[in-house]
Amino acid sequence: MRSVPFAPLEPALYREAVRRALAEDLGWGDVTTEATVDPQVRARGVIIAKSDCVIAGLDIAAEAFRQLDPAAVFTKDVEDGRHCDSGTTVAVVQGSASAMLTAERTALNFLQRLSGSASVTRRYVDAA
């Protein structure tokens, strides 16, 4: 079977979707994080695959973190379209702790949904 090379999505294609998802998810704000985390605190978060999967949506997940902290550093350990085993470190994000805690649910929602679709698609392709 021949592989078709795909370029990363242009950020303009998903930036607004991420903005809207964050707005919907946050509503009036993240009250718990605002009440308990000093905005000056920096943190490091690790995204780990909870099951065997095909990764998809890392750039979109990174966008969620960057929209709340433009200085956030998102490092991919696995590229989109690659299989990874359960327990694999997929990416690391470093930046404002409060921004990371606030963005994490939106970022993971995109990453889980897109990786789930990619994983199912890979199973169908392998079966064909």
C-alpha cells in the first residue's frame, strides 16, 4: 500500500475552533484554578497515552495551551499518525501552571477524539 504524505494543518484552520471550545469549556472561568494557583507559578505537564493508539491532533492540543499562555512550550515526543503503546509519553508542555490547568481539558478532548478516530481508521486500513 502506498503512503500519502500529509503536511500539518494550517493553524488558521483550527485556531477558531480551539478558541470556541475554550470559551464553551470555561464559561465564567476556571474558579478553582483562579482561587488556588498563583498566576506566576510555572509548571511542566506530561501527556501520556493511556492505551495503544494512533496519535492525532497534537498541534490542535498545543494551540489550546498557547491560546491561554502564548509563551507555553509544547514538545512532541510522538508525531501525528504514529502508533504508540500505552504508557508512552506523547508530549510535554511547559508554561503557566494556571493556564495549563485551565486548558488541559479542552486540549485533551481534541487529542482524545482525534486519536480515537485515527486509531479506528488504522484498524480498518490494516484489515483491508
